[in-house]
Amino acid sequence: MQNDPSTLAALAEKEQADERSAKASPEEQKLPRRYRMYDKIKDNVSLRTIDGVIIGTSVLIVIALIYGILTGTPPQ
């Protein structure tokens, strides 16, 4: 069974695939879109600025929620 031509061909194909994957460098592998976008942002913007934007957006959402609750009229 070990000398079966289809088994030998499959084994050779597997070894070739292993060699190709071992030769592939990490730079050649494509990163998901969210990482590429984050890398572009982090090159131009500091982490403190990103934190400020997140905190500011959160505060505005909370203010809008509280304003909506206070000014909303109950259903009649």
C-alpha cells in the first residue's frame, strides 16, 4: 500500500505544498483590511488622539441618550 502510485503522488504533492508555504515570507501574506487601515491611521495619528476621539464620541452618544430620555414624551 505504501508503494501505491496515487499515495506516492499525494505525498509528493504534500511535500511540495509544505515547501512553498515554508518559503512564503510574512510580508507576502495579505493582512485583513482592518489591519491595513489601522496601520495607515497609526502612521499619521497618535494613540492619544485616537483615544480622545473614542472618548469624545462616547460622551456625545451618552449626552444624546440622556437628552432623548428627558425630552421624550410618554405615549398616550
